[in-house]
Amino acid sequence: SWTTSSIVDEQVAKIAAQIGDGRAICGLSGGVDSAVAAALVQRAIGDRLTCVFVDHGLLRAGERTQVERDFVAATGVNLVTVDARERFLNALAGVTDPEQKRKIIGREFIRVFEQAERDLKAQGDYRFLVQGTLYPDVVESGGGEGTANIKSHHNVGGLPEDLQFELVEPLRLLFKDEVRRVGLELGLPETIVQRQPFPGPGLGIRIIGEVTADRLETLREADAIAREELTAAGLDQQIWQCPVVLLADVRSVGVQGDGRTYGHPIVLRPVSSEDAMTADWTRLPYEVLERISTRITNEVSEVNRVVLDVTSKPPGTIEWE
Ligand code: XMP
């Protein structure tokens, strides 16, 4: 539409003016926001943009391949992939507080970008960091005037104080639906533009309790099953997103075969929303819930119970941490 193309023109001009003949790094998460931010910056400065995909070990199954394949195929952008799984796991060891997790993850992202900047020095000076920060991220991190800090989004309230990069945030005033329209205008494929939101801190804020490699593996398996069944049922466009949460510090008694189990619950959190500022819990068909529950309890060891979150936002937030 006219308004979307004028947003694109305006932002491309602003980015070109801000970066001048400099170079920029953009952290790609696989999600819509960072993909659209990167595509805008690419339009403004071409191959003086290098995208960095950080595998922090908190990703869902298949995420890394999707970025490497879909986004690069669509844009031809320069992409560097960093395996930072150990770094993040070490930094998160022993941490259970949600805000502390968010700040550690935000900081470690920046440390990885700083390392990438040093590695790219031979090409030139990468002084700018592109982020796909949206308006709701800013508001909920307490960045708007008179707003409370609900939670520190990794790319806003989670940034370290000694940040050396100059930030480029072309989506800072936009909501998700506008970002999707900008993405389509820029020619990004539907597989990227229509993706459901997934938070930068990933599965790290969906394990209630300490984040460990084993727990991540458990949650990744449960999440893959839930997503597979929701997609098979044709529900992807109906729900905004469906976080799958592992209550790692809770155990309950169950029975399987002829034995007692003492495992962890998995929470399904399907929500419907326009902009993530408010949300309603999605009334999923019982047959779909049943299939997800049966498969998760059968296929994922350590999990013996599946529960459904029926809380709207407010009073709940979408993510549990
Ligand atoms: P909440 O949990 O605040 O989530 O209701 C609102 C939306 O934001 C996503 N979310 C994040 N996205 N970095 C992100 O990129 C973050 O730190 C973050 N925290 C929450 C969440 O998935 C939902 O779509």
C-alpha cells in the first residue's frame, strides 16, 4: 500500500543518512522483526551489512537451518553463524530469576556481536548494530515515558551499559502487523513474514528454573511436537503464538505402563492477539489438545503431565518469564 511503501522509503533514507559510508552488523534471530530490519538496512547500505546468526543453544528445533536457508535465499545477504551454545549455557548456570536471565542473555548477545566485529575488522569498521526492536518491546521494557518495566526485552532493557555500538532500529515505532506489511513490501517470503513471534531469549525464558542442556533438550522435543500438531491441524494462522513451557522445578506423580513416574509438567500457552500488548487464551479444539498431550507424554521422557494455560494478558503475560 501507499503507506507501507512510504514507511519503507522513509526508513531506508533515514538508515542511509545514519550509517553514511559505514558498516553494520545485524543480529538475525530467524524471526520476522530482525529479518525485516536487516532487509531495510540492506536496501540502504547493500553489502556493507553483515548479518550474524547467534546459535545460543536456546533455539527450537530447525531454527538455524531455516535462517541459513530461507533468509539468505531471499536476500543474498552476507551471513555469519556463530556457535555460542557453551558461552550462553555457562553464563546462565545457576540462574533462576527471570530478569537476571534476560539481562544475561542480552549481554551475551552483545559480547558475541563484539567478537564478530573484531573478526570482521579486515573488511572495515563495523560500528553500527541493527536490531529489530518494535514499539511494544520498548514499552514493556519501561522505555516509554511513564511506563512500568514489565520485563526487560533482551534487545532493550537487557543491553549492557558499556555498549560500544551505535544502534540502528528502524522498526522502533512499529507494531508487528506493520512490520509484516513492510516485510512483504520488501519482497521477503511468506515463510518469514508470517512466522509466529519467538522471543530472542528463546527457550531460556521458557524453562522455569535453571537452564541446563538436558532441560533444553526436553523442552525442544515437547515444543516440536506441539508445533507439528498445531500446523497439521491448520491452526497456525489462527493463533498468535503458542509458547511451550517446562516447569523444571516442579514434579508430579504419574503412572505409565505399570510403573510410577515422577516427572515434570509441560504448559501449553496458546494465545490470540493483535499486537502482543494484550492477548486472550486461544480456545484450541479438544482433539488437538489431546493429540499434543498424548504425544508429549509418550514421546518425551521426563514429562508426565501436560497442562493448559487459560490466562489472558493481562493479568498474565504471554511468556512465563
Ligand atoms: P510478553 O511475555 O511480554 O510478550 O507478554 C510479548 C511478546 O514479546 C515476545 N517477547 C520477546 N521478544 N525479546 C523478544 O524478541 C524478548 O526479550 C521478549 N520477551 C517477550 C513474546 O514472545 C510475545 O510475542
